[in-house]
Amino acid sequence: MSTSTGLTKAEAKTTAQILENLAKLGGDVFRDDDITYAGDKLIIPTSMTIERAIKFLTKKHQELEKYTTFNKTFNYRPWDGAYCMWNVLKRTFGVVAHSRGPMGMFGPEPPSMMTINTSYTEQEQVPWGAFQLPLLPGCEFETSQNTHPELGPLFAVSASGPKKFASHVQGIFLLIEQELKDNSMYRGKAFDGQLMPDFMDLSGTDPSQVVYSQEVLAQLETNIWAQLRHTKVFEQEGIPLKRAVLVHGPYGTGKTLAAILTGQEAVANGWTFIKGRPGRDDLGFVMQTARLYQPAVVFYEDVDKIADPEASDTSMSRLLDDFDGIGAKDTRILMVLTTNHPERIHKGMARPGRLDAMIKIDELDVEGTAKLVKCRVDSRLDEEIDWEAVFEASQGYKPAFVTEFADRAARYALNRAMNEGIPVEEIKLTTEDLVSSALGLRPQFEIQNDAKDKHVKPALEVALQDTVKTVLHENLSERVLVTNGE
């Protein structure tokens, strides 16, 4: 059986309950200062006549029907806000359907739907732009973004409609705010620095397979990972969680792997991880996002690409100035910058307070070399390996080269086994195999060390070019003099 509104009694009861809950949430226990809703009788003050009561109620009715606009800006990125608002609307209104057929929460004309990334493997369509909710007739909502001077683009919602829905609208705003606090799709996740970020897959790296020297590992744990793992202890001890660290070293030493491991540590301990990509992500915007979703780690690779040691006002200098300018005592942002060329970093940035720590990732020690080789070919290793001999043969090798010669050693052993008729399952890698493969890689290692990042013109070529320029300049000057009649 349907009511006069076209809803069944069950639907009408559900609708009334939703509206009542929203009104209470929005602070409308007493909907007006001069009208109290209580009981099931209309009570008129003794001093008020029926005629005056009619005029008063008519005026109040007109006031409540007055067209009003409500606005709310949330300190979250636009797509995060749209996602959480969508979840709120589904939970609050998704159960309502009209008797003439299911219409969903938006009525017969749904809003524009935008596809956004909600995780590394998932996407979802969320409403964006103007839309209406059938339960609040005459009230139109619209999502947008407002730009904050210090925080960048933020999620905003406006609602225009009768004033009588003020408490219901405020109730929706409060539900969105709570959803963002509890279920933000960005906070505590790993993603890149775009306006509509791509989430990062950190599952492909096994921490046990990543090897550094003991000294490097101690520096990474002390200066980066410790405050992620023991945040509460750091806070209790009054140790600042606002910190800037530079990780540097040659190619192939494991700086990118350090980023992945830091991302894993961050997400596992409730920190947001944002990776800035040189040439693609604006570092200032990345820092703004970190402020919104702290505690946060900002990991920016190859920072030397924005740092010019010849200039006093570089992009990196401005970045550190901005970072220093975040003055809140409870700031919880760890900024990790990497470079292959620490000499390109302006010297004024190296002091503690600008860069609190500088960690050099270089070649492995004996223990590190042994551990990395074992990670690659442990099941095939001979029981008696002379690791000192292996380390001497691979002196100066970065982890990428150690990994390569460990893999090549398996080829040496396989070739020897085939020549000697040994079954494959019985193959064991010996010290000789490892040393031979390490020495075989030496020429390639030396070529890489001799390679230049930029082409440097030979001195003779530069001198020849200068001579040609001088001759051309002199000839041009003579032609000008002849033309002028001199």
C-alpha cells in the first residue's frame, strides 16, 4: 500500500528515519529557537490568539522555505573527498527507492560520474558536479575544488535549497568529514605526486632479499625507518618527526630499493608514502599533500635535477625553505631526497637543520656481498666458500654488479657440470665459480665507472670551434665596415 507521496509505508518510515537521523546529527534537536517540537499536540502560548499563531506559523513557514546556500571545504584532496562522500551517500540514501521503480539515491537524472583510482588494482566511479537527492526535494548539491594558498586544491561541497533542510545538509557534511577521517583512500597508503595519483605496488620487493653494508643499514634504520616503526616512542621522548634526509651514492647501489623499503615501512606503520618523480610531479604540490595526510613520508629521487649549485635560489633551496616554514610543533613529515651527484647540491643545504642527515649508499662489505650472493643462489652454494676471496674479486662492486656476478656464477657451474657429465641437481657453486664470474664482470664495471653523464668535448674540438667563431666574427665586422663606407 502506498502513501500520498508515492512511497510504501515501509519506504516512508525508512525515509522519515533517515531524515530524522540527519537532522539530529546536524544539531537540530530543537529546530528553531522559538519553536519546540515535542509530543503529538500543538500547544499555543496562553497569551497568543489562534489568529496570531496562524500568522506566526505562516511567517516561520516562509522563512524555512527561503532559498539558502550552505558551503563546506574539507582539508582533503578532491578525489578523496568525492570517494568518501560517495560511500556516505550509498550508506545513507542507497536503500531508498520510489514505488514507480528503483531510482537510486539521485532520482531519475544521475550526476556525472568520474572514474578514479581507489587502490593499485581497483577503480570506482564517483559523482562529480551537480546532483540532487530525492529525500531533500528542491535542494541541489555540487562538488568542486577550492584552492588553499598553503594546502593546494581541496574538496568542497555546496548545497542550495530551502532553509528547512539546513540541519540535514549539516548532517551530511558531518558524515563526510567523519568518513574522511576514518576511511580516507590516501592516508596511510603509497602513491605518486599527481593531482589524481596512481597508487604504488610495494609487494614485489622482498625486504630479506635487499642487502646493504652494515654501516648503510644502520644509517637507514636510525635516520629513516626508526621514526616510522616507533612513532609513539619518538613523540613521548619529544624527538621531532619533522626531518629531511639526503640519500646519495653511485648508480646501482640500491637507492630506488631504499624508496620501496621505506614505502613498505611507512604503510605498515600507518604513515602516508608519497613518491615525487622528477620532471613529472611538482615537489611543492607533493609537500602540500604530505601536510594534508601526515604522518607522511615524501620520497623524491634524483633531486639534483632541480638543484643547481651555481645558483643561490634553486628549486631545492626553495623546497627546503618551504619545509622549514612548516612551523607547527606537531608536524610529522619525513622528507627523503636521493641523488647520484651530491656535489651538485648547494653546500648551504648540507648543514643540519636543512638536511638533518646525509646517508651514503656505496659498495657492499664482505658480509653484505656474502648475504646478497646467498639471496640469489643459496641452494646451490658449496658449503666451503672463501668469502674474502670473493669479496676481493668483486672489490668496489655495487649491489647490481654483485647480483649479476652471482647469477653468472650459476652459468659457470652449469657449463662445468655439462662438460664433466655431472647431473644438474648435483651442481654446486664453488669459490672458483664466484671469483671467475666476478673477475669476468670487471671490464664492464670499469667501463661504467669511466662513462660520463654528459658528453665532454675534447679540448682540440673546443679550440677549433673557438677559432671558427673568431674568424666568422672578424669577417662579419669587415663586411659591416665596407658597407658603411669606412
